[in-house]
Amino acid sequence: MGKLVAVTLALITIASAIPIVAHIWVPPADISTHGHLIDEQMSDTMAEAGVCFIAAQLILAAFIWMFSNRKPGDKIKNFPGGAKGLVTAAFLLVGTEVLALGFFGTKAWADVFLIPASANSMPVQVQAGQFAFYFRYPGADGKFGPIHPDKINEANQNIFGLDVDNDPDSKDDIVTAEMGVPMNKEIHLLMHAKDVGHSFYVRELRIQQDFVPGLDLSLHFTATKVGRYEIVCTQLCGLGHYNMKAYLNVMSQPDYDDWLKKQASMQ
Amino acid sequence: MTKPNRARAIAIVSAILLLTLVVTLSQRRVKAAPPEGGISGTIKLEGTAPHQRPIDMSKEPACAAVHKANPVTTENVVAGQDGGLKNVVVYISEGWSGAAEAATATPTWDQKGCQYIPHVMGLDVNQHFKVTNSDPTSHNIHPMPKPGGPNHEWNKSQPSGAPPIDAVWGTEEVAIHVKCNIHPWMSGYMVVVKGPYGISDEKGAYKIENLPPGNYTLTAWQETYGTQTQKVTVAAGKPASANFSFKAK
């Protein structure tokens, strides 16, 4: 009976590793300059955790196989050092693994979150509110006009609460429901929430950042492939969270210029 | 016939005649008077209507597809080419004393193409209405009457294909803003009044019917420009008219 358990355990271990090793589920297309760092980190994690998992389960299966037919009187050997030794060993092993993963992932983390946007990045503002994302482009003057929350009126399509009549910087601001960006241009995404917590997630960009109400957060990224990608809210924000999304349109520079002009005419 | 019998006979016949008269007269009073007159007129906008911004529904592809050929705009001010102002509700703010029998019709407030149809709906106090969802996506209907007021705010989810929601408002309110939390651009108004009312069409023309003769104060309400009042006298058999003009800001 014990030997059967050992064999079953070994088979389950190997069977569960096959789909991962065989890359049956491929991650979505990587359209970002830092995407490969994230994907490599993911592969490293899978490899490290996978090796440890298979090793642990196969060692367990081996021990079950070897000692399952104990006869009365047989002594059980202890791990060298007893329980204390076992815990210390586990601590060191797992600790090393986690620290290694953290160390190898620092470049990916820093690239996205610690290194500031470059000086020639294009600023785009995003406001997350129950249950839609809206975007704002600064227009020709390169400046975003002030936001007046008391002036927000969705029925009038004044999403950001702009006072176009009294704030000159707001006059050329372009508010859109879709986020258009030119390909291969660094985007500086300025984020704030109108009401509760939300999250900005584009899986192809390998970008995810929570909106915290009251905080002005920012991200930067560079999209490398033309296409239409989903921006989904990944922080439960209420009854419409399941429907909260927008689209990211990555376009060539000329197409982007046309798109922005068309959006400006719809203000 | 003997004298006392004759007197009795006359008394009985007179009593019967009197009773018949009284019953007949009282019947006439109980029967509702036929609709007498009405007020009609035109609502105009002086000046250029403020630019109505196009609505981008890309976050809801099913609705964006419906409007691909004919994009829709906000409806805060809907003015026709000759300046006629649409969606203005004209109602009696003073002088209406008629037995307010709640209208028996049950109008429908529909959600179609991620818009409210109609954009402005008039209702009598205690008149039932039905909310329907004709879209393939869920909506939630969120009327927002005055906070702390007699009409209570409610918010109901209505998935595609769900049965109509029956609702009613118990007190007058001009006007109750309705929105959908899932689709932020959806906006409409329910105007709850006592007595008859009219809503202006694309030409700005409105009509109030079933008004007995009398002196009334009319109020015209538009969602952006607010209200204006006018005193009107309805004479028996003579249709009255009252026009309104709002100044574009």
C-alpha cells in the first residue's frame, strides 16, 4: 500500500510539471520594452520553485517507498539535528530561494517603479472612477489644466471637472475614453482615482498599478507593437468592477497624430 | 279616493319625484366633466445651443457598435434648427385643484444602446412606471431624488433579459436625475408633478390637455436652464397658449 502511494505521488508530481515545462499555456504577447524582464523573472521563479517542488515530492515518494513496510521493532531514523535541524535547514533553503528571486528581480522592479520617466516621455493622465477609465492629453500647450472635483459632471461629459472658461491651460486639454499612444514612445502615465481604489492593468504591457484614492501615482512604459489592448480594472471597486475597462490603442506616429486631432475636434 | 288617501298618494308621488330628481342631479355631479381645454405653445432657445459633446462608448463594445454609424451626443440642450427646444416639461405649478386621479398608463423607461429612452419622462404622483433593459449588457438604474427629501434614492441592477422593474414616486419632484453607475455617460430625468403636463418635441411644441377652465401658473423646466413661470387663463371652450423662451448662456 505504501509503495502504491509513493508511485502515485511521483506520477502526480511529474504529470503536473509537464504542462509547465512544455509551455502549453503561453503568456500574452509582450509589447513592452521591459516586458522581457518580467517574463524572465516569471520563468526564473517557475524554474526555481519547480525544481524545489519536484525534488521535495520525489524525495518524499522515495522515503515512503523505502520505509512503508516497517516491521515492529524497526527504528525510525531522525533528521540530523532533530526538529531544530530540520527547521533550520528549511529556513535556509527557502530563505535562499526567496532572496535569490528577489535579487534577480530588482532590475525589473526598478525599471518600472524606481527609475523616473525620462525627460522626453509623453504625459498622459488617467482618472479611474466607478466604473470607467478616462484619459486626458495636455494638448498643444503641454500643460494639464487644474481639476475641480465639484465641477465633475458625467452627464455633460465633463469627466475631469475642468473649468474651460476660466482656466486657460484647460482650453486645449483633450479628454478621451480610449488611450491612444504612439509606438516606441515612452509614456508617462499620471494616475489618480476619482472615488475608491482601482487598478490599471494591461497584461501585454506587463504593467499593473493600483490607484489609491488621494494619491497621485505614476508609471512609465514604452509600447513596441501596434494593436488594440484591453485595460482592465484589477482591484474590486464595486458592483460594476467586472465591466470596468478601456482600450489601449498603440498606433504609428502618423496614425496617432490623426487620432489625437479627431479626439480634439470632439471636445 | 278618500281625502286622506288622496293626500297620502300625492305625498308619496311627490316624494318619489323629489328623490328621482335628487338622485339624477347628484349622478350628474359624480360623473367626470368632459375634458374642456388645454394649453399649447412653443419653447424656443435664444442664441446658440452649447456644444453637445459626442459620447465615446468604447468601454461597452455592444453599445459602441449600435452607434457606430450615428454617433450620439449628450442631451443637455437639444435644440432644433429653428431654435425649438426639446425635452422641456411644462406643468401646472399653481391653480390645479382637480381630483388628481393618478394616470393609469404605465410608461416605460427603457435602456437601449446604453441610453435612456426617453431622456426626459413626465409622471404623475403615484403613477407607476416600468424600467426595461433592451441591451445585451447589464445596467443599474440609479434615480437620485433630493437627498433627505420625501422621494427615496434607489439603485437596482438589471441584467440583460431581466423582467421590467415596476416603480412609483410618491411626491412631486422637479426633477429626479437618473444615472447608470456602470455606464457613466447615461443620464436622464424623471419629472414628477401633480396634474397634467406636456413635454416639448423637436420643434419645441408642447400641449397640455384635460384642463378645466381657470387661472393657472405654468412652469417650464429644462435640465440645463432651470425653470420659468407664466400665468395663463384657460377659458371654457377656448384653447389657451403660452410660449417660453430660454436664453442660451
